[in-house]
Amino acid sequence: MSLRDFLAKQFIDVIQWVEPEDGILAYRFPMRDMEIQNGGKLTVRESQMAAFVNEGQVADVFGPGLYTLNTHTLPLLTNLMNWDKAFQSPFKSDVYFFSTRLQTNQRWGTATPVTIRDKEFGAVRLRAYGIYSYRLSEPRIFYTKVSGTRDIYHVADLEGQLRNTIIGVMSDTFAQSTIPFLDMAANQLELGQKIHGRLQPVFADLGLALDSFVVENLSLPDELQKRLDERIGMAMVGDMGRYTQFQVAQSMPIAAANEGAGGAAGIGAGLGAGLAMGQAMFNAARQPAPGAPPAGPASAGPEPAPATSGGGAAPGPAAGAETKFCLDCGKPIPRRAKFCPECGAAQQ
């Protein structure tokens, strides 16, 4: 090489990198035919690390700081290149920068429901989603196993691998857990912490550190959620007899407000059937257990009407006359009656 060629060569005196955008994990410093000047400066900013790679082998790794490049600060590279103690000439080496700042708001979720065996419901399918955050902690491992010799490696390039790994660990956690679905859904913070503990060694194997893992939602598919809602509704109803009586009582004002004898008679017949069904369900619900004392007068049938002085039955609504039903006890009474002859309740 002539003196002119030597003087025309470009030497790198300062090596540094400023992230131009979010989402970059690894970046190869552009070298081309340039050589690094012995005694040059290396600047590694906070949230960064730098690594010198010689012929595909990671040599020296630097954390944040300002370094003067010589055989003292590059001991491993010096050994790989067999430099002697009097080394003064420029040298070549690949330099990679790694972003170690926290990669936040990374999304994960089940693309399809995961089938597990539940303690209460049997085999169920679960859906879940949430967020996590991580950072690059070991440049040697990450370069060797993940990024390699690529000029630039983005967060998006790793997203699919991490998401599928999370789903696999989460499914295994659900399968090994004996906690019912309802308890897991009510303790999502503890569930996230448990999955976080199992994911940490998986991330570390890639040179990453998992900072946080959050389960935002844990649910069933729509058809199974409807069945769960029905089960919850039945548990909230409790006494079916009382619930049926309440439903019948709610429908009485609507029937009483219906004008016309024909309409009243039709609705009255329907209400009468509803009352009979409700009474039957109520009595069945109140049926005493074997060995229990018999029910009191409240469950007995209606007493016979007292006889009149002429030996006939007590006067009631004439056959075929217009009738309505008591708003309180539901007994048929004359339509124009202001008070129920059975219970004495005022009528509309």
C-alpha cells in the first residue's frame, strides 16, 4: 500500500449510535472499508450496550460510558487478533449496539380459545389477553441466538416468537392448576404473577429480562358465557316458589287494566293457570323433608264457604257476570267491587 493510499483511507475516531426510532433492539454500526483508529472513542449512552465482534465471535461488551479503544479496553479482541503489546495500527471489527431500554405495552392474547379441564365446569375453553414488558439484558446471548449478523433487528421481528411462547406457558399453567375458572378470573393479578415467574427463564434463554406481565381479561367464549350467566341467575333467584309468585303478581296490574269482558276473561283464565302453577311450585318447594312436622294452616287448601241461613252457599259473583281479579290475593271478584270480599284489599 502506497503512502497516498494510506492517507486516503478513512479512519473512525468516534463510534456512537443514537436511536432514530422506537422498536430497535440491535443495530450494526456501518463500517464498510473504514477502520477503527487505535485510541479512538466509543460512546455508549444510557439504555445502550455495545459489543465488538471479530469474525462472528463476540469479544468485548461495553455498558454505558465513554471509552478509549486500545489493547487495555479491548482485552478479548486483542487476544483474538493476536496483537502484541506494542499494537498501534488501526483495526477492523464489527461493532453492534443494543438497546436495553424497556419495551413497554407489548400485547399478547389467545388467537383461539384454549381448552382446559376445570374443577367445577369440566372441560372448558378459555380466552385471555393482556400486556407485558421486557428489555434486552444479555447482548452476547441475544446476538448468538436471536439477532446474529443482521444490520438491524426490530422488536416486531421477535413479537410472534414471544407471543406464542407466552400462550404455551399460559396453557400449561392453566392445565396444571387446580383452581376453578371463577377463582382464576377473580384473581387475575396473582395469575399474572404466577405466569410471570414461569416465563422469566424462557426470556432469559434469549438474552431478555421479563419486567412485567399482566392478565387484563380472562373469559369464556360467548356460548359458554351465556350458560354461566344462566347459572348465576338461577343462584340469585334462590326460592323458585317465591320467584314464581312474584312474576304472577307483576302481571296482574296488566291484566286488570285490560278493557273488555272477553279480554278480561281470557287474561283471567291465563292468570288463573299461572296462579295454579305458581301455587303448585311454591307448595313443592315448601314440602317438608321426611320426618319433618306437617305444614301449618298456611299450606292448607281454602276453607269451605259458610252456609247461609237457607242452607245455600255464600253469595258470590253471579255466573256469567263481568269479573276481575283481586290485585292482592288474585281471587275473582265483581268488576265494580271497590274492595275484595276475600282479603278486603282496595281495588282500582
